[in-house]
Amino acid sequence: MGSLFEELEAREAAARVRVEELEAEIAELSGRLELAREVLERLRIARETVAEVLAEMSPKVPAAAVDAGQAPAGERVASAYAGAERQVIGVLTVPNWQPGMMPAVLPSVYRDIVEVVADAPGPVRAKQIVPRIGLSAETGKIEGTRSKLKRLVERGWLDEDTPGMFTPARHRTAASPNSR
């Protein structure tokens, strides 16, 4: 009979360990759920804010649009942002570099990237920049940063002489205004 009690004690200990593991997993999932709820709430607020801005703008709808079945200005529509995809609202978050422009005009993450590249002793890769701007070295973060680097190159803030190697832009003063 002694071995039966030992077996029960071993199973009880294993069950206790499993319960503790599951409780830890629940705690981690609860934290992740809370973060996901925060993201959801921010997106809801952003959507409502955009809907309010679009409603306040209420541009006059051309006659062709009314004939196409769109509601004229001032008439209630089913959705607060219905037709928003047909309105052109351009926002260039990363402006094209112009003489005299400082990185302060850039959104903070782009400004951080430009400063890291400027402080580097030579060309840098996206994976070298990611930890310096406070992100984890995950593939998604590296690719997102690489995309931002490419955008900064397109807009004249950085140069990419060798693929994947970024340096501060050497601005050409003798170039025509339409070239980079």
C-alpha cells in the first residue's frame, strides 16, 4: 500500500505544477488581452475622431456624385464616415527634404532614425538602428524600420549608396529643384 500513496503524492505534485503553469499562462494572457483592449480603444477613438473631422469638413458633393447615389452635403448617411474614401485628404508625414529643413519637422520615430544614422561612424543597417531607437530586434520591427529608412531615402533625408546601408544624405546644392 505504501507505493499507492507515493504514486498519489507524485501525481498530486505534478498536478500542482501544472496548475501553477496554467495560472502563469493565464496571467500572461490577461496582460496581452489588456494591451489588445487598449489598442482596440485607441483605434475606436481614432475612427470616431476621423469621422468627426470629415463631418465638419462636409465639402459640397458634385452633381455627378449625387447622381451616382451618394448623399448630398448635409444629408444624414448610414455611416459617419461613408464616402470618406472618395474624399482626398493628403497628409505627408515625412516631407521632402529642402534646404534649411531640420529633422525636427519629422515625426518622432523618423527623427530618431535620422539622428541614429547621423551619429553612426559609417553606413548602418536597419537591424543596427532598431535597438538604438528602443525597439526589440524582431524581424517585424527590423522590416518596419527598413521601410521607414527607404521612405527617408525617397524624401531626400538619407542616402542608400549600397543596398541596405544607410548614411546621412549628401545634399546636392547644384541640382535643379526637380531632381534629387
